[in-house]
Amino acid sequence: MALEIMQVLVASSSHVSKEEAQLFDEFNNIDDRLPESIGALLRWDYGWIFYIGGPNDCGDLTNLSPGLAGVIQLAWNEKLEWVRLDADGPVLENIPTYDW
């Protein structure tokens, strides 16, 4: 049996705006208020993990904060389809962060 291994970009949750963090925290899996560029979302006490597909799978990034858009673009550049934003995750160089 061949194992399938999934890679995930891990970054600090400080890369999302306060408004995005509130939206992610309020998401209840039947709500369609997620930005178009995010296909699925799981949340826990210290952040979120979400599916972003590829640039052709999801919508554009113009409706996102520059921080979140930068994280997603970096993941796409690395051919990754999942992002984990974590309170203890690394702050990514040259991508905006927010104090909230």
C-alpha cells in the first residue's frame, strides 16, 4: 500500500486581519460566508487549517487582506493546497501581519 502524504504551509495567525479571524471563528460549516479563495475550513483553539486548492481552483485574492493573500500566494507558489494558521506558527518574511 502506497502512503499519500499531504504537505501544509504553516504560518502565524497574525497574518490574518481581525475581521478575517472573526469570520473564521464564526464559520459553522453550513455558512457560505468564507472568502471564495478558501474552499474548506477547520478551526481549533489556536488557529485554522484550510484548503486553498490552486490558483485555478479558487477565486482571486483581491477580497482578502494583504497578509492572508500573501500566505495563500506563497502556498500556491510552493504547489501546496492546504494552509495552517497557528498562534505559534512562524511569521513569514515580507508578508504583512496584524495586531489584534
